[in-house]
Amino acid sequence: MTENASSVPDARHQIPLPAARRGRRKSLTAWLFITPAFLFYAAFVLVPLIMSLYYSFLRWDGIGEARFHGLTNYITVLTDSDLLQIIGNAFQLVLYFTIIPVGLGLAVASAIRGQMNGRFGMATRTILFLPQVIPLVAAGIAWSWMFASTGLVNQALKSVGLSSWVKGWLGDFVWALPAVGVIGAWVLLGLCTMLLVTGITKIDTSLYEAARLDGARPWHEFRYITLPGLRQEIGVCITVTVIAALASFDIVYISTQGGPGITTTVPGLEIYRLAFAHRQVGLASALAIVLMVLVLLSIAPVQWFTRDKK
Amino acid sequence: MAGLSLKSLHKTYGKVEVIKGVDLEIEDGEFVVFVGPSGCGKSTLLRMIAGLEDITGGELYIGDKLCNDVEPRDRSIAMVFQSYALYPHMTVYDNVGFGLKLAKTPKDVRDQKIREAARILKMEHLLDRKPGQLSGGQRQRVAIGRAIVRQPEVFLFDEPLSNLDAALRVDTRMEIAKLHADLGATMIYVTHDQVEAMTLADKIVVLDAGVVQQVGSPIELYQRPQNLFVAGFIGSPKMNFVEVAVEAVDGDTVTVASKDVASLRIPANSTSLNIGDKLTLGIRPHDLLPASNGAIVGRVSLVERLGNETIVNLELSSGAAWLAVLEGDQPLRIGESLILSAEPQKAILFDRNGLALLRAA
Ligand SMILES: Nc1ncnc2c1ncn2[C@@H]1O[C@H](COP(=O)(O)OP(=O)(O)O)[C@@H](O)[C@H]1O
Ligand SMILES: [Mg+2]
């Protein structure tokens, strides 16, 4: 092994190639290395994407004959009031899926900074990460039970004397979407906390000490050291959670199936329904493309704000 | 301006006692250096003064004020950290001005103070940069600048030079000395490097294992170390030691000898000595001279020629390894035997407990 490895650069020295040829050989090697990964990427990402784009201009039931349909599908997506509400639902979920986990994660990370290596920090991290290892489907089912009329949430409300608040949360026209949001927040809290706690351990503790000597209160330490120090981790959390909200499917499918009415229907669920129940593959594809563009548009500013400024 | 007074300070982590009762007076405007080997508790003591570590026992006065439970920001101190601890996302300007900003200093006053500090430290051209764009020496300046703008009564430095290369270290050392002369503030400086301690300090505090071994001026510590630890720690190269026995006691001189050392009459406090007592003899490498009638004989095991002086490693017949620093370039060969004489006035005897038997000064 070692002999081989060391003989390679030697061989290069012995037969110097003209610069141009050496450059071409180098880039050829690079392409060869990229090819397998690129083939996978093309087969499983690019091709389906292009196919979706193609379908989105068709009127097609998925089996029979397809007809070119122009931009009609897109016009439907952007004007149909139900579809607009469904897209709006996804953005409402962002509030729960993103703000709660990132906010709580930051609070937890700041609170257990310092005790990170102690038993307390370890326990906190494990407990908070637990939801992450539970399959989403199981989480959805568990929460469905908890939100049911006789479930844990209502029992808890009764026991503290708030009987008037008791309701079937996931069947309520007003409360179903927030309830779904809470499930998502619970699932994503672990991931965000884990990322933020790990990130905060990498911040030099003497920065906090220097700040204390400079007269910083806890709020200043958070504002001027923790937040900027965690910028990239916060960026990752926001990116992941925004995508989880906008492209959500499984939690909604398990807990409410999109109901009551369409109050909790999200684009992911609607795409599935349109394509497989209503046999409107073209419209489903157009909605998928619009969803993808919306995700990219929402993520771009996050990436821009949290990029590593030098 | 303020002096400090440490009264029986203790620090324990769980069951481990790290600072074991430190009593110390620091005068207003003094440059005090805490020196000692790694892990002896220097940083801990400094951080207790800064308020970054709780004081387990004892009292800390800054000026006349008992500061045990005073927040760091209210102690009128500033600290320069070993890692510099510059806020990475702020420019140099904002780093230096951060404390003033938190203290709600008006913007124009703040600006003027920041620029004044930058002028003193010759870093005006760096103000718009971020710490990531600075060299080690420049970061050091910014860290000192951040301390200066707050106009503290006491400056604390924790090994501020240890991340710099050798040449820069000497320059920065001189600049810190100059800063002390200019500002006249009390400064406490932690280092494990006894050369830094000797060159900077008005007063050196030698620490070992959480206990103050000796407090004194650099020359005092060099000439009159109170125990074996201080004798071995202060001075470079290290003091030579060898076991000897008392041959005769005569007023305030003691004659000692051993396998390695022919009779040597040394001025010492002889009150509790008897003939035959075992002592440790200490002689500094610079106090040895080649002399055919000398008392010490060793075999040359290594010669380092520096041009202006020659450092000779010797092996005495008992196996003790000694160093001698000789004037000029000496024509010595490895393996040959070398006879050295020592100035008795400069030799020091230590008793069984390692305490120096110094004559009253
Ligand atoms: N947070 C801590 N918990 C337990 N022991 C500590 C802690 N900080 C320092 N120590 C111990 O205290 C001793 C002194 O440390 P320190 O003051 O950093 O030494 P120095 O600065 O002289 O090298 C060391 O033995 C170190 O292991
Ligand atoms: Mg230290």
C-alpha cells in the first residue's frame, strides 16, 4: 500500500508532461470521479424533475392519451381558491415547524451551555433528541391519540379546570392546523436543539467571559455572542424546518388526512390526491413544480443571510 | 487607581483544593507577575481576582472594596486572555468599543476613546478589519486595546504572549512594559516563563501547587531564594544542586563536602546545624569558573558553544548532572574532566525541608 502511494508522485516527476496535457488529464480524472454520483443524481433527481415539468404542461389521467395543455395547469394552481388556501396552509405550518423548534432550541442551548459535559446536559440532549428517532408515522399516531376527545391533552385541560377548552383538536376547523403544527414542532425540536447545542459548544467560552468583563448581561451575551456564533447552525435549522413545513405530507396524512374540509390540507397531500385519486397528473405536476419554486424562494434568503461572511 | 489585597484566598473544585490560602498585598501601580509551573493555579487565582471564578474562602479587596461577591463588570478590571477572546463577527473598532457601547457611552466619546487606544497601540489601520483577518500579534494588540479603553484600575493578563512566536514575544513584552510605564495602572500578569517574569515584574509571586512560595523583586528571588523550588524555578539555566554533608560549623560560615565537592566554606545561617547533617548545595551555572584548584570536578558530557559563552553539561562522580556557563569560547572536549571553582558568597545551602539557610541580609 504505502509503496504504491509513494511511488505515484515519483513517477510524475520522472515523466514531466506538457502543462496543457497534464491539465487535461487532471480534469479527465475529475470527471471520472464525478460520473457515478452524477449518474445517480441524474436518474433519481434530474430525470423525474424534467418529467414533472413535462407533465405539468399536459392534460393527462396517467394512463390514457395525453393532450398538450399549455399553461392552463399553472393558471389553475395560481387562481383556484382551494389550491391557494392549501399553499397558504403550508406557509402557516412554517410558523409552527420553524419558529417553535428554533426558538426553543436556542433557549435550551443557551440554558445548558456550561453544563454541556455534565450529566444534566447529556440527559437534556438525549431527551430532546428522542423524537428524532421515532418514525414520523408513529409520532403522528401518538399525537392523534393525545389530541383525541378523550386524549391526554383534553384530560390535562380538565384536570387544571379548563373544561371549556376541551375539544376534538384535530377535527376542529380553527384548531386542527395549529395542532398539526405542534406535532411538527415536537418532531423537529430535537433536531434543532441537537444542532444548536452542538454548535454552542464550539463557541470559545472565553468570549462569554470577555463579554462579562465588558459588562454584558445575559441578553447581551445571547445577542452578541451566541446568535452570531450559531448563525450557520440556525441557517441549517431554518432551512430544514421550512422545507419540512412546505413539503410536509406524512404528519398531516396520518393525523388529519387534510381535514376537516381542507383546513389542514398541504400541497404534498394535494399532489398525491390529484395524481392518484383525481387522475389529474398534469395539475399535480404543476402544483409540485410551484411548490418546488416556493421552497427555493423561501430558502434562498435564509442561505444568503447565514452564509459565512468573512 | 487601586491596589489589591488578597487575604487567605481559597479555591476548591469539588474536593480538589487548587488555591490553598494565598495572602498577598499588591500596591497601586505595581507590575506583579504570578509565575509557576503549568497547573499550579496561576490562572485560577487571576480569574478569582477577575470574578470569573467564585472565591471559596478568604477575602479579596480591590482598592478598599471587598469584592468577593461583586460582579466582574463592577470590579474596574480588564483582562487580556491567552486566546485573546476577540468577538469574531465584530470589526476591531467594535471589539474595542464593545464595553463602552454596553455602558451606553455617547457615540462621539466612544469614538474618540477607541481612536485614542488605536493610536497608542499603533493599530489605526486595522480598525475596519475582523479578527479573522489579523495576525497573532495584531490580535494581541486589539485585545490590549479592548482593555485600555475601559480605563480600568487593574489590568489582568493571562499568558498573553504564549501564542506568539519568539521574536514577537520579545517585542510585545517590551511594549507591555512601556504601556505600564505610560498608564501607571496596576497590572497582574500570569506566565509560566520565568524570563518574562524577571524582565517585566516589579514584584514576582512564585506559585507552586496552589501555595505562594515566595514574593519579592526579581533580583531578590534570584539572589536569595527562600527554598529549593524557587531556587530551581528562577534563573536560566536552572541552578545546580548536589547533596553535601556538614564538615564544620564556624560562626556564620559552614564547611560542606561530598564525593563531588571538596571542602567548600559557605556563608550561611548555621544556628541549627550539626556536623554530619545532610544538606543540599545550590550553585548557579553562571557562578562556576574553570580553576585548577577548584572544588568541583566533573566529566564533560556535552558542550554548547554560543560564541559569547559556552554552556558545558557535566556529570559529577555521584552522577549528578550539572551545567556551567563559561565566558567566551572554551576549548573543551566531550569526555575530558573539568575542574571548577565556585564563589562561596553565591552558593546557597538548603536544609532537609528544602528551606534556604540564608544569612540575614
Ligand atoms: N473547572 C475546573 N474544574 C476542576 N479543576 C480545575 C478547573 N479549572 C482548573 N482546575 C485545576 O486547577 C489547577 C490549576 O489550574 P490553572 O489555574 O489553570 O493552572 P495554571 O494556570 O497555573 O496552569 C489544575 O490542576 C487544574 O486541573
Ligand atoms: Mg493558565
